[in-house]
Amino acid sequence: MSYVKAPAGAPASPQPGVAARRRSPVESVIDRIWRFFCSVRAGIYEIAFLALLVLIGTLRGSSVPRMLADAVPLTAPLVDRWYAWDVFRSALFAGTLALISVAIAIGGMVNRAPGIWRTITNPTVMTTWGFLRGARPSAAVVSPSPAEALTDTLVGALRGRGYRVLTASRDGEVHLYADKNRWAKLGTFPFHIALILILVGGIVGARFGFRDTEFVVAEGQTLPVGHGTDLSLRLDRFTDDYYEDGNPRDYASQVTVLDGGVVVDAGPVRVNHPLTYRDVTVYQASFGDAVTLRVSDPGGRVLREEPVSLGIYRARSNDDAPAGFLAIPEAGVTLNLIAPDENAANAPELDTLRLRPSQLYVEARSANLEPGVAPPSAVVDVNGAAQVGPVRVEFLRHTRFATFQVARNPGVPIFIVASVLLVGGLLATFYFPHRRVRAIIAGAQDDGGSRAELAPLARRDWSGQRDFHRLLDDLRDRIGLPITVRGDDDLAAPTGNAGGASALGQQGRRAD
């Protein structure tokens, strides 16, 4: 903005007609939003906040929050909310991922795209002597040939090494710009797209996926997977094998997957060898003992005949006694089951039931049980039966159960596409780096010869400097003259042409 001289004491005012147009409120808001998404500082804050959410969500599945509540009782309400909050399925987590995705798209791609495209299609050719002489490394060539001949020689050497060469003349000097692998600069876009897809896949997986970490199925039992699916899982057979010291060698579950009651898949599930049907994966987690019961009402009608897993719970009075339960809503009771003590030598005084290996303690609890009244109970032998409250319980046989992790992540296809783009972008960036060389060729006024200064744009790129020195070897072989190289004392001599490298090092290199 230009100003006219104002009288003493009066404020300067813009010349009429040249005052800058003020931005509208909408433009100001858009500009602030754009600057926010392009801000590196804002990006650091966003990533730090995301890391905090991930830490909170991870610790939610551990005992750390409960330890905090025990140490500081005032935090107990906060810890309860912590356990109740599913961070990875929350709107805050999805919104944070979306915010970072937009920042990557705007700051990492849209904002940089014009500059990258200009570098590829319309780079700046003109440079200065000061830049070339101050660059490290750089080189100087003095030739008795005219400038046109030296330019042709330099262009031929560059093109021989795969460079694109652009020239421009100004004030009798030839400015030269050469580059190769320029299209590899576009590799940054699939790389950033991959980052966005990874975040989008996280949002999709958190919003529409699930992971049931304790899906327990006994042998012969079929249970629905739930979570909006029509799938069911049946455990046909469980096998296990042990080392001589008692540790498990291998255990496998032969399972069948049903979709709408129709068998769609089957196979073994082992640790690190899951079974996948469409986008649902079944992982082997653990196993244990179970019992098969038949429960009947007083009229003899069978209410339940199914296996019940034991060991998922423990008896309150004895931690060594596996326990389980079976709800019978038709009879208004829940059967609590306790198996024999697994470690009789540990605190034997807690084993008040004194069950034999072939026995099972059954207790029938109901909602209308009066306080202080013991619920009806009985000890049932295998192949035996007993009346327990309003139901008759038959202990048919021992069996096994398996605990699975059942998970669905609809974001997996997105992650696969992101992985391909990520690897492709990295390969383009690191294996085909953008090499650039600038030069000025000018004629010498006294003897009709010429001189040239050239330098790569590779101050911190060792491989780029190495490629530049190989270019100098080619140039030396073409002109047969010494070349002065500056700022490369710590760089190893290039390989390939040993004689050329030696001559270049001995004849032409000197430190400024």
C-alpha cells in the first residue's frame, strides 16, 4: 500500500483508488480454517490428543484404573466412567481421526500440490552465481572452448545420465536446470492418501466392527455371534495335547460357522491360526472343562439340555473351585454350578463341599427367595439326577469348552488398499529420488574461452552428492580438463571409473 506525505501531526492515509480491498468475514473465516489445517503446530496437538485417547482406551481393558481408584478413593466415580466409556467406538475418537484426515488432505496434499506440480512441469531455470558458489558441494569448470561448446558438452553429459535439461539465456549467460525422476515427487500423494485411508479404516472399524474377547462355546453347543450378524458358531470337537511337564503342547477347536442356520464354513481353529468367514474372524483364546445337563420341570418337560462351561467363574468361598451358571427363565431360577476343587492342597479349609471328581454341586436361586433363607441345592453325580427347587437336574457327562475371540473389522479392505499405496509411495520417494542440478555458463572476456559453475540441490542428500560426482566424472571424460570441486572433503570418491575418480581427486579438487 502506498502513502502520500501528510501534514505534520496528521496520520498517513492511503492514496485514493489504491487502498487494498478488505476481506469479507467469510474470506477471513476460510483463511483461518485453511491456516489451521496447514499448521504444523496444530497437527502436533492433534496427534498428541489422539495418542492420549489411545492410551485411555488401552488402559480401560487393564487393572490400572482400578488401582488408581484404590489409591485415590475420590477418583472412584471417574474410574467407573472410564470403564464404561468405549473410547474406540466413541464419537470423540472418530472425530479426532476425521480431523487429522482432513489436516493431512489439506496441509499435506492440497496446499502442496501447486508447488509440486510447478516443480515437475515448469521449474525455475534462472539462478545466481552467489547460490552456485555458496552451495556445498559445487564445481567450477574453465574451458578454452566458447560458451556454446561448453554448454553442449554439459547438456550432453546430463542427458547421458538421464536428466531432463532446460536452458535460458540472460545477459550473455546460459542458465541451466536439469532434473530426473521428477514424476516420483507425486509419490507423496499416494503416501498421504494411504495415511488418510488408515485413519478412515480406523473410523469404519471402530464404528461398524466389533471384538468379543470372551465368546465361550462348549462342545456340541451352538451360540449366536450377535452384534448385528446372523452368524452362529458351533464347537464340534476340542482336542488338546500336553508336554510331559503338564504344559499344553497344542490345542485346537473344530468349529462350524452357520449363517442363518445354514452351514457356510468349518475348520480347525488354533492359536495364531484363526478361521475367517467373510469379514468375521474367530481366534482361539483358551479352553476349559464343561458339563452337559438336562433340566426338566415337574411335568417332565425338558427345559434345557446343553453344555455349561465351568471355570470362567470361581466359587466365592473357594478360588480353586471352577464355577458356572445356567439360567432357566421358564422356571424362574438360575442354576449356580460348582465343580470339585482343582487344587486340594491349597487352603484345604476352603473346600467345604468336599466334592469327588465325578460330582457337581447345583444351587437354584430365584428372585423371590426370602432374605436369610438358603436356596435349595444338591450334589449330583455324573449320570445321576436330583431335584433342585422347582427343577430336576440330570448330570449327563463331562465335556470341554473353548473360549474364542470373535472379531469383525470392515476396515480391513481399506487397510489393504492403504498398505499398497503406502509401499508404492515410499518406493517412489526413496528408490527414485528427485535429482536436480543448476548451472551457469558464461564466456570469458579475455581469451574467448568459457567458464561454468554448477551445483546439485543435495546439501543433506549423500546419494544425491554421489550422483553429482559421477556426473562430474562423465564431464571430465568429455572435456579432458580439470574440475574444481568445493565442499566435499568428507565425501568418498565415486565408484565406477577408478581412473576418472583418481584424476578428479588429484588434479581438480581443492578446498576454498
